[in-house]
Amino acid sequence: MAAGCSRRTTLLAAGALLASAALSPAAAADASSAPAANRPIVRAGVLKFGTVSWELDTVRANGFDRRAGIDLQLVELAGNPATQVALQAGGVDVIVSDWLWVSRMRSKGEALSFIPYSTAVGALVVPAGSAIAGVGDLRGKRIGVAGSPLDKSWLLLKALAGDRHGLSLDRDAHAFFAAPPLLNSKIADGDLDAVLTFWPFAARLEAKGMRVTMTVSDMLEALGQPATVPSIGYVFREDWARANPAAFAGFQAATSQAKTLLAQSDAAWERLAPLMQAEDDATFRILRDRYRDGIPRRWTEEERAGAAKLYALLARLGGRDLVGDAPVIAPGTFWTGGA
């Protein structure tokens, strides 16, 4: 294994220890041996084949939840809006979402909070033989965009095209907004020249021989923004975390252990293959590697300040339709454990 990989694994292991610092070895042993009836239940809202299921299924399969003194229950839901509704209604305790949504909810008086799950981001993908080498080559092209015109990646791509190349992609290109599976099908059929999509779908295209022209991290760097800010995270109600500190600490410890295992063990991934729905070995490997690339390395005031800077840019680009009436990120969006 390369030295960089060894160092990364060491950092991840250290991160897991920090996250579970509240659980001493003796406490962890006591927690894992406690009767199930005495362990608090943590309900996580998930999409059956979503990437978060890979991590949380690893938690359960390896008993990391029991060792951390909790029982993790996975509640399968139909889509991301359904997970948000379930959290707001109290049907689940934790979901995965982005911090823009958390900030918007806090600005409306709903005290949600966020801890990092992944820094993985989407990418602009083109066919292998495409002449598109960068953003400046998108004039007149058919671009498939995952989501809506308010997709953050699309806003960043438009800003970069305008700032660096004098292009208005709304005017100078042909955007097609749709769900990621449809976009993958259309670019495979030659109906699109490029696709801007979420990382699991970009990985599947990459496995089929298509080329990543630019990642969203590349766009952020080109715009002078921090590129390693966690894009999505575990989101929960602040009052739940404060009322259930042992359950919340156990959830953090268990998920950190799962991240460490998935960073280190290829065998752990073999067990996840059915959930990953990889069509072939190449797709399986790229999905695994992109997940590993997205494991957060740091979560300090520097990253939180970087997120606030990015929020200000996105608020300018997306306006009220994206962020509501809050021009700056809402205080408390990022959980720090304080009062």
C-alpha cells in the first residue's frame, strides 16, 4: 500500500477514536453487553440503495451500534424529501441531507443540526471521445443536469462559465434537468453531450469508459472556494441530541468505526455488493474508491468557516429560492456540542 494510503488510514482510525472518546474501553464493553431493552434506539431514515445505507448497514453487520451502546434501526423511505419529512415529523432521529437545507430550516425556527458524512461531490462527465476539455467548450452543447435549475453544482458551473469564459450557460448551452438514472441513459445513447451529476452516477459513467472533465471540487477551487467542506452530513433535531447524549455519542462512534473499516477493508465491501447494485467489477471498484475519497478528514473551525463562505456564494447565485431569507448561514447549523 502506498504511504499516502497508510497515512489516510491512520488518520481515519484516529478520527474514529476521537468520535468515540466518550466511550472508554470499559464503558464500550458494558454497553455492548447491555440487554437490548436497555440500549437506546436510534432510527435512521435511509434510501434502500443510497450510499448512506452502505455505511449504516456496515454498522449493524459488525455490531458497531451494540458496542457503542445503541440499537441502530434503518427506516427505508422513498426519496430524499420523504426523509426530510420523516425527520421533521419525528418519525426518525437522523437522516442524511446538506447543510443548506439545515440552515434554511433553522432560519424558519426549526432547530436542526449537522455533522459531516461525506465530502464526495458530483462531476461533469463527457463521452470518452468528446472534444469537450473544459467549461469553455460547453457553448452550444446539450448538458444534462441532475436535479433542478437550483442544483448547487449547476449554479457553480454557471458561475465558473461566466467568470472565466464569458458564457451564460442558460443562454449559450442547452440544459436538460432530470433524475440521474435518466441522464446516464441519455448520455449513453448519445442524446447529451455532457452530464453534471451526483458522484455515484458519475462513477457509473466513469466505469463505462466516460471521462470526468471537472469535479465540483475543481469548480470550487477555481472560484476561490474551499473544496474539502463536507457536502452532506447526518442531520438531526437539536433537542433530540441534547435529550439523548448517550445515544447521539453512540451513533457518532458507531458510524466512525464503520468509516474506518470501509476505508481499510476490501472484504467489507464485498459484503455490500448487493446494496451497491454495481453492474460489473469496474463499477464496483470505482464506487468503492469514490466513497473512500469522500470520507471527511477534518471538521474544524476552518472547515465550518469555509462552509459559511460557500453559503454566501450560493446565496448570491441562487437567491431566495435556494436559501430563503437568510443571506448568511444560520448559527447552530453545524453541531459543536455546545449549550
